[in-house]
Amino acid sequence: MKVCLVGSSGGHLTHLYMLKPFWENKERFWVTFDKEDARSLLNGEKMYPCYFPTNRSLKALVINTKLAIKVLIKEKPDLIISSGAAVAVPFFYLGKLFGAKTIYVEVFDRIDKSTVTGKMVYPVTDKFIVEWEEMKQVYPKAVNLGSIF
């Protein structure tokens, strides 16, 4: 199984990295911002830098959609995992077109309100994971696995 882990650097990347017991023995690659924290954390990992800033940016969406097409055609992941933010959107939608399964982990600090990215990828996510029971009111098909932290 080949896994694509996609997300912003900082907290989103840390969130994905905490899933290491799941991904450490799988073929994988990362898509994140080319920033010092990402380069340091992912030293030795295959990483594709994406365009940022992404927040509510049509330019970033277009650029990262082109990147998603190139990366998904080249890598052909079986599974795409993200905890946000916006860079996940083109990878989830295009990934579904290419036959990948998707898992989204809504961020820990959201207890009763959706994130913009969570709301956008929810319709195409195979497994939507929340960390608070209250979030199942926001995302009815979600699974509460409790805190990753």
C-alpha cells in the first residue's frame, strides 16, 4: 500500500506525523509546505513541496491542483490521509478520480464546529475521523477515535 500524507506544515503536519505507527512500515510520500519545520521533521522522507499560503486563495488552489495532478499520476497512491488544511482539497477530489481511498482527521481543536477544509472534503472522504464526540453532530458519518495526542 502506498500512502500520500498531505497537509500544511506546522500543527497539521505534526498531527499527521503522530500517525507514525500507521504509516511507518508503508511506502509513503508527503505533500506539504517547503518550510524549515517540514524539512526538519521529514528529513529523509520523500516530500513534494506545495504552494502556500493557501488560505482562501484561488491562486494557491489552481497551482496545487496542477501539482496534485502531476503527483497523483506519478505516485499512484492507494490512500490519501490529511488533517488539513487547504492543500488537501485538490488531492482528495482528484485522488478519488484516480481511485485512491481518503481519510481525513479533523483537527483536535475543533470541538463543535467544522473547519473550512473539513467541510470541503467531507463529501469525498471514505473515512472521516473526529477527536470529539460533539463533532459527530457536525459530521454525521464521522468516526470518533478520540484524541491522537
